[in-house]
Amino acid sequence: MEHQPFRMWLVDRSNLNEDEEEILRNHLAACTECTALEKDLAVADQFFLNSPPRIPREGFTRRFLVSLPERKQQEQMRQVKIWMIGIFLALAVNFTLIVAASIYTHTTTAWLVNLVVIYGSFLAFLDQSSLVLHTVSLVIPQQVWIPLVIAGVAWGIAGAGLWVWTMRRILFSGATNEA
Amino acid sequence: MSFSETEILQKALQKDDGAFAELVEKYQSPVYNLCFRMLGSEVEAEDAAQETFWRAYQALNRYDPNRSFITWLLSIAAHHCIDQQRKRKVPVIEMDEFEDFDIADRSPQPESILVRSQEEDVIAEGLASLSELDRAAIILRYWQDFSEEEIAATLSLTVSAVKSRLHRARLQLAKVLKDQSGRLFVEVEKENYGTPAF
């Protein structure tokens, strides 16, 4: 005996129209296999529908609230780490591209020449910087520029220190306004 | 959605942790039940349910108020559990779930507890025999009484895909239950009379 589409109809019986329902009933009257399936499905539905839902242990909400500050902090740390990795990657890519564009050649000799040129440019930058400082020292009296230079260096060191301390705090403690 | 729930959601959207706690209190059972039925372990279900509420907390500003909150929440839970299942290499077996069957423990137990425990085993076995998505669909159908449209929205599937999955899952569960029904009866008889001879 052919059991399809009756097996499919049995599983999805609520969507049958009147004619289909009538055909199914006639088939069930003659087919013991499909009748057995109908019974099995009904028993399974009843069994699972009567199974009570599982409930969590007492204090679920309290446990969630207790874990909330730690989760927030972990999420902040995760975001800061992603942000910093992004910045470092962007800087590394930029640096690599600049260097690659500067020294990209087909021969080793030309590559070495380019490297020397880049080094030369760096020396020229230092040279120009010292020239500017020398000119400034001529214009501004020594009693003024020496304290100014010392203050500038101290300011730079303090700024770098503050940056390092802040980054360390963000990385290890997370960015939070909480005390 | 009831008026009070809308109010609570509004407060929760303004980062009111107390209001969100009310949502956790209200929906912890359906979320935990879904996680437990999906993962089959109390410890994992607790973690998954907590994670679900944390994800909902973070994503609350992306919640569409026109959508049912429980559907949205269970969608997060179901997808998280499916991910957990796929990551899981070795099935986790919790020893405390077998305490009712400890061979050394022969103290008499109420029959109802034993039957309930065996029924839970059959449920777990049936659900474990399904694929993750079939399992999620049938859990939402049986324990949440979700319509096919609601299941489709929760699991990001089409309605026809849900019908097909429910169809397959119901047949499979009926088969498992039929195979196990004899064992259920024998276990209860053994407990009552001491030997299977009775």
C-alpha cells in the first residue's frame, strides 16, 4: 500500500483542507501502518507537551546582577584592545607601505642606494632641526631658552609617562568611570 | 506586549539595571529551559542563559519594539546554544545528572521521581538525536508553544524550512519515544519489585 502523502499529512494535519482530511481518514481506516504512526505521533506530542519546563537554580537574577560589573569591564577591555590593535596595525601598514614605496626597486644596488637616501634624509632632518635650535638660541637669550628647553623636555617626559600609565590602566583595568 | 513591560523596556533602554533585572526575572525560565534542552547540561544551560541576558543587555538599543521581546530573547539564546553545540568537540556528561541511577545507592525513592527522571532521560535522548536547528525548532514548539511564523522569526529561517524541520523532528522524536517506552516501563517495574522477573 502507498503511504505517501499520508505520512506527511499526518505530521502536518492541522493544515489539511476538508477533502484531504476525508481522504486521510479513509486511508487510516484501511492502513494499520499509518494508524500506528498516527498513534506514535500523538503519544510523542502528548509526552513532550506534558513535560514541565526546566527552571534555573534559585537566585538566577542575583547572579546575573553580580556578574554585570565584571562583564562590563571585560567588554570595555576587549573593545580597548581591539581599538589599540587596530591603531597599531594601521600604523604598521602605513609605515610598511611608505618604506616599501621608498625602497621598491628591481635591483639590490638600487635598494641599497634608496636605503642610504632615506638615512640621508633623516640626517638632513636632524641637521635642519639643530639649525633651527641654533638660530633660536641666537635670538632668545640663553637665560630664557635653557629653562624653556628644560621645561619642554620635562613636559614631554611627563606627557609620555601619562600616556604609558593611561594605556596600562586601560589595558589592565578597563575604561571605566567607576572608582 | 503589556503596558508595564513596555515601561520596563523603556527604563532598561535607558541603562536602568533594576529594570533589566525585572526582565531577567520574568524571562529566566523560558531562556533557561531552551538552553537546557539544547545543551543537555545544567551547568552549560546556566552559563548560556546568563550569556543570553548579557548579550541582550548589550544589544538592547538594537531591539525593535515592534517585535516580541521573548522572540528576540529566545533568538539570542537559540543562536548562542547552536554556536556552543558546534564548538563542542566532545559531548559533556554531567555526573550529577546520573545521581538517581547510582548503583551503590539502593535507598528507596518515590516512584514519581524515578519516572520523572527517566522521562527526562528519554527527552534528552530524543532531543540529542536531532540536529541543532531541528532541536531548537521543536523546543520552541513544545515548550514555548510558538507558531511556525514565530519559530521562523526566532531562528532566522523561512516558514517552509520550519515546517520541514518540525516534520522531521516530530517523526524522529516519535521513533525515539517508541523505542524507549518499553525501557521506561521495565525500569519502573524493576524498582517496584526488585527483579525484572516480576
